[in-house]
Amino acid sequence: HTHTHTHTHTHTNTHTNTHTHTQMAHAYTVPAAGDISKAGDGKSLLEHIVADVKALLAAKNCGPILIRLSWHDAGVFSNGSLKGGCPNAVMRFTDSGEGTFEANAGLTDVAIGLLKPIADKYVTAGVISNADLWALAANVAIEFMGGPHVVTRFGRPDAKDSGESVESQVGRLPDGDKGVSHLREVFAPKGFDDRDIVALSGGHTVGGCKQQRSGFDGLWTEAPLVFDNSYFTDLLEKTYRPETVEATGCPQHRSDKGTIMLISDLALLEDAAFKSVVEEYAADQSRFFADFVSAWTRLQENGVGDLLRDELAPPK
């Protein structure tokens, strides 16, 4: 036990040593969460979870998919003609429901698999729910990649089975091959206005598309592991040519630098209200960060706001 903690301690002082990072990511055989609170190293349980997520991010460069996991868990919420949906980690179940949605390809195996050692350690011990862990991991990833600090609140209950899923992704999660009106139709019932839509689209400053998951193929920016405003500067500065992903027939656009934009990305330039916000964020990253945090936090809390509290406590 003491040895493990010395190891964690050395780890914090050896950021340059990628070897240590890699070892840490695989060395989740740390004491059970219950013992950690008595570890005497002055760290709270929350700080221990955050440290484990950072070790995972350092070893696996998996920030973008952890952000997508939280987004798709919470993003099904709607309060328009479609009702309900909330962040409840129901994707853990793959017999039916959200765990089988095409939009969630890669999340149920890869993203949940990456978080499994951390979930086994803390969720099993009753310290945190899966749904809260997914939200927290995404927020740690955003900041780890250079983005803004996002405060996570806690208390999202986990679904007990796939029956707690929404009926379909249709009308709840946006399609990459649709434009302006589709974006508003999907996001307005979640409580988001035009500025929020542009800010949330800015999450595409990290990560990319894999054709075996979404049908699209490529990276949005030249630095897919840096959370900054380059998505917006790229939209304004690069020239994109239409193309079709050969294997899947999906339409997208590619720049001469090899980066991509989807039809839903370029839609932000087609509408005057959207475009003025794109220009604002391209010129002022701090404005983008502030608006992103505001919209993203509301997204993560949609449908569960009344249950959440500031401190980490076991889910009711």
C-alpha cells in the first residue's frame, strides 16, 4: 500500500518520463477506493479519481473519445416534441437501446473500456456513479488538452438496464451530413441558442472521425489533442473541397492540409447568425472558452440538474 503511494508520488514529479506514465495507466491495481480515503497523503477521493484519469489520458491520448462519451450520454436529452433522456450511462448495456445506436459506435467498447479500470476501482466501491465519472473524465480531458477548467457537479444516477434508454438517436443527436436547420432543430429543444450551438461545435477542435465508426474519415484540425480555437480559425482560413469517403459513401470536405469539415461544420459559415459567432471565437479564444463552458455544463446537466451537488458523494 505505502509503496503504491510512493509510486503515485514519483509519478507526479516525472511528467517528462512517459515510461512512468504508461506504467501508471496500466497500474490501476491501487488499493480499493475505500482505503484511499485513509491514505494519509492529503488527497481527497476526487483528487485521486482525477489523477487516475490524467494518467490514463497521458498514456492513451484518449481525451477526444472521453469527451464524446459524455456528450452522447447527456446529449440525448430533449424537451421538444421528443421528451426525456439524461446522462445515465445507459450505454453500458448493449442488448438494446442507446448502447446499440449507430451514433455510439466506438463508445461502448473503446471509451467505456478505457475507463473500466477506473470504474472498477471507484464505481464498484460506491464512490461515484458511472454517469458522473463519464462527465468528470470528459472535463478532466478538456483541461488536460489545454482547454478551460470545467466544474463537475455530482449526483447523476446510473441506469439499471437498457430499458432506461431513449427510443432513438434520431432528432436527439445531430447528423454530420446535415446543415443549418437540422442543427437548430436538434439543439433548440435541449435549451441551446445559436451561440451555444457554435460553442458546442467547437468541441471539434479535438479528435476526428473514423470511417468504421461514423462513416466519416479524418481529423478536424492539425492538432487533434489540443483544445483551442483552431476549429474556428480553420473554418475561416482554410479552403475545403467536397469529397466522398470511398468505403462508406459519406459526404464531407477536406482542406489542402488534409484536415476535414463535415457538412454540419461548414453550416456554421452559411448562416449569418452562426458565422458572426465563428468570427468572434476565431478572434478571441477566451470568449470561446467561456461560452463553451457555459453551454457544455448545461449539456452535461440536462435532465438531472435538480439532483446535482458540488461535492463528490455516493449517488443516491
